[in-house]
Amino acid sequence: MADIQIKKKNDVVMVYLRDLRLSNDILAETIDSEISTLLNQDQVTKVIVNLRDVNFMNSTMIGKLVQLTKRCREESIDLRFCDIKAPLLEVFQLMSLQRIMQIHPTEESALEAMA
């Protein structure tokens, strides 16, 4: 099972992915399912996904985050990603994900952007 921690800070739902290596498809599906369940709850309008503990992510997991971004946009949910380590951030940049994802260097900056 995926190691996900969910907290609420005021009106923002914080999702912390705690796995160092998001490297198998079953784990990606589990994380996707858990986040989808969260989004199906009433009145979720702001979500920050904190990736500070993630060192590696396979293409399936990256695809799930892109799908999550599209879903949130369609449902008017403000979604931000933060604390992405340099090697993973480089992959995101090579894939031009910053064009579709709102990526912040820190959790604090993501929270400030939502204010």
C-alpha cells in the first residue's frame, strides 16, 4: 500500500507522498485511487501535493499526476505541487510539465500562491 499522509491546513488539503521510489504501476494505481477518493469528497477546492520524500517516479506515476492535473482543472480545484527534489524536477522540466502543472519550490510558497 502507498504511504500517503493527508492533512488539512485551513481550506487546503495537503497530500504528502512518502514513498522514496514511486516505481511500480500498482503503487501508481493505489496513489491515484486514494487521491481520487479524496477529490470526490465535498468541498475540496484546494490541494497541494508535497513530493519532498520522493526520489524517483516512473512514467506511469508521472502520467497519473498529469491526469490529476487535468481532472482538477476540469473540476475547478486549485492543485499545486511542491518540494520536488532536483533530479525529479529536472525530469518534470524535460517533459515541460511546468506548462500544465503549478510547481512551487516550497510548501509555503504553494500555500501563499493559493491565498
